[in-house]
Amino acid sequence: MSLEGKVAFVSGASRPQGLGRSIALTLARMGADVAVTGKAHLEGAMSVAEELRQLGRNSVAVKMDVRDYDDVKKGFAKVKQEVGTVSILINNVALMGHNVPIYKTTVEEWDDEVKICLSSAFYCIKEVWADMCANKWGRIVNITSVAGPMGGYGQTSYGAAKAGLISLAKSVALEGARFNITANVVLVGLANTDATAALPEAVRERVEKKTVWGRAAEPQEIASAVAYLVSDEAEYMTGSVMNMLGGIDLFVF
């Protein structure tokens, strides 16, 4: 699977053990030039961009507040100028900022999480849409969570936003088909990332036991799923949800 001549954009790729980093490196190894974003952890995104350049790819790290559409527009303008026209978009950025019941969740917390996890994907799609349509080729992948289709205690805003990413991709798939633009979703359960490492050990172990493998997914396993979806081999696949839950959603008795 080759992505030579393509430019990919991966939001939220600043963590050393994050999904974004693994996805960016995988796409670069397939031949794509890759832009990555960071905000609070911009130095991490810059480190990832340097790794990508060491692979012989053109790359830039963009400081971007994905909650702010004007900032998103500025970021994409920089990417277009320094790397090229984006033809592969990976909406990976996320924040699970709080795990509290509805009565404790403030309106500000709701708005912030929905903007980061859902609105940001719409903003990014808007910025690549015209070029993808004009070039008659595009690949869009939204990274979502088990909290989307299944919900989660204390995760009203996060779960609702992650569910919204699924519907967003399906609508984009319908509108993009005549322009040879596909839009798909990768559904992730527990992955061995920095965010997972921050969970209390007892919680992490409990979730791991709910998978059929008894472990979290490795970031590379998720990145490989993304790599397939953006390749020509997956051209017929659009509006789909690729299940990478490791069996968390299977009925057990």
C-alpha cells in the first residue's frame, strides 16, 4: 500500500505513546508527507514532525486550538504552504476532561469537550473539502471511542461527541462519494496510550479483562487499521465503522 504523493493531516499527534504519533509514522512509512498538530503539548508534536522528517518525509507541526475555527483555518493554510494540499485527514484529537455525573458536569465542560472531540472534526473537514472535491480524491478517518456507541458513566459530553463522529462520517461519505472521497470511522476501546497509563491500575485491569484478548490494543494496531482505510485497497469502503474494540462489546455470560 503506497501513499506516495499524498499529504496527510493528523490532529492531536503530540503524545509519545499516543495514537496520533503511531498513525502519523505509519502513513509516513507508506510514503505520505504528514502534518501533525499540538496545542498544550506542541513540543511533542514538533518531536513527532522531526521523526517524520528523519524518515525522509516533509512534515510540519502546527500549533492549533481545534476548538477555534479561525485557528483551524490558519493551521491548514500553514500546512498547505509548507507541506502541500491535504488529501488524507485523520481526526484523532480528543479530550476526556472529566468523569463525573450529569449533575456535576458544567455547561462549560460540556461545550469544551464537544468542541474538541466533535466540532474540531467538522472544522477540519470543511478546510480540506474543496481541495478534495477539486482533485476527485480524498480519505477521511474519524477516530472514535467505545463511549460513543455504548455510552459511559460520567462521560455524557465525551460519549455524545464520540457518537457524533460516527454520524458525521456517514454523512460525509454520502456527500463525498461522487468526488471519490471516502469517510470512515475507527472505533477504539482500550489502547495502550499515555491516556490509558494515567488511569488507576484497578480500572485499567478491569477494562482489559472485558476484552477477549485480556489486554489493551497497541497503538500500531490502530494505526494499521487507519492505514488500510486511507489506501486504494479500501476504495469501496466508505461510511463504515471499523471495530477495533477487542471484543469489549461482545455478549458475555
